Amino acid sequence: MSEVRNTTQEPFYFILTGIPGFEAYHIWISIPFCCLYAISIMGNTTILTVIRIDPSLHQPMYLFLSMLALTDLGLTLTTLPTVMQILWFNVQEISFEACFAQLFFMHTFSFMESSVLLAMSFDRYVAICRPLHYVTILTSEVIGRIGIAIIVRCVLAVLPSLFLLKRLPFCRSHLLSHSYCLHQDMIRLVCADIRVNSWYGLAIVLLIIVMDPLLIVGSYTLILKSVLGTATRTERLRALNNCLSHILAVLVLYVPMIGVSMTHRFAKHNSPLLHVIMANVYLLAPPVMNPIIYSVKTKQIRQGIFHLLLQRKAH
């Protein structure tokens, strides 16, 4: 670890942290991490392949699912290099530029995950509450615009925080708490006034992390109101079953997110191992679980995977 500095010169590197207290077992710990990363990459790539090659899946629901798979794939590939270089080679240093690049992509993809789930809740609302207008409302052009809006929204949300952080002096220890670069982790190392950063961070939390789940809950409230008011019991179960995959994906994202927030809020003095485990669960759970959820719960995706496997076996 480098010495504490009181100059305004930017540090050339940060030092990442592996699994506290288990450094001697990093090689063994890398095995489950490799499995999770492999499941995420293979699962999301398979989802994208199935949707691309099957024309019957070129529908709004599956186009949004492909956006979710791309986001999960991006999030996985963003954290994989630094996590595995620590577990395999005990390489903890990361350059100043690389750390900021990882910070940008990780937070962007994380916000995109929330934004895509919000768009998918709108898709479910239109499909159930306005089924006759579903195709005319969610055209390919509209879906493309939603995808561009999601990218612009998330990039513009992250970039200002990046510039606000980059202008500040890092004159304390360069040691980070995780195996990757997080904004809330890096801001601890600043020895300057961070009130602007804090206020901006709070605004982003309210506009994305708080608003998105509230809008998702609102959409499902409208869905339940519509279903319970007009449908028969069989139709209600069918409608709710169509939403089940999305509901599980929402829970997989926001339950660990709430757990991480609660840990940082009320368990500051607990073992660093707890914070590391919660942070890894938060970042790995959605990319790993979403392909499994949609493969198991969505008949069309399941059939597409089966046909894909048959085609590969035939070749």
C-alpha cells in the first residue's frame, strides 16, 4: 500500500481487495467465481442467440429481454478481469485510467439493468391492459427509441459523477474495499470537499434507484387492477404467469441492492468480508439468475434453446 499523500497529484494506481482473511485460498475461491461467470456469459449469449435466429421471437417482450441479456453480459465482462486477476494471480494494482473506465461501465450497466426492467414492466402493462393495441404501441421503431433513451439516460447519469470525482485530489491510502472500482468506494479516498459529489449522487439514487422500482410497482398495481376487474380466474392466472419471469428478475436485482444498502447503512463496523460478499452477490446475481429464470419460466425461450442444441448436435 502506498503512503498517505497530501498533494493534489493524481495517484497512478489504486489497490483492489480480494476476499479479506481468505487470501491464501484465492485459487479455490476462484472456482465458484469461474462457474458463475461462465453461467452468466453462456446463459446470456444463448438467450441472445435464440432471439436472433428465431423470427417468431422478434416481438417486443423478447427484444426487451435481449436488451436485458446484453446489459447482464456487459456487467459481467466489466467486473470479470479485475476479480479473476486477483483470485488467480494476486494482481491488485489497477491504473488510475483503468479504474475510472471500470467505474463508468459498471455503474452504467447497473443503471441500465434497472432501466430495462422498467421498460419491460411497461411492456407487460401494455400486453395485459391494452392487448389490442400492443403491436401498434410497441413497434420496432418505438422499442429502438426506448433502447437509445435508456443508453443516453444511463450514460448522462454516470458521466457527471465521473468528472466530479476526477477533479478531486486522492491524497489518502489508495486501497479500495472491493475487487473492482466503485464510486462510493473511491470517494472515501478523497481529501477535499465532496458535498457536490454527495448531492449529485443522492439525486441519481432518487431518479434511478428509487424512481424505477416505484414505477415498476405502479405498473403492476395497474396490471393487477385490470386483471382482477375484468378477467376470469383462469385468465388471471395466465396473465400473472406471463409476468412471473419479470417479477423474479426485478426481485433478483432489487433485493440484493437493498441488502447492500442496509449493510453499508447499519453494518459499517462489521467484518469487511460481509461487505465484500454482499457486493459480489449484488453484481453477480442478476447476470447469473436472469438467463436461468427466463429459460425455465418462458416456454418460447426454452423451446428455442432446445432447437439450438439440436442444430449443434446435428452439425
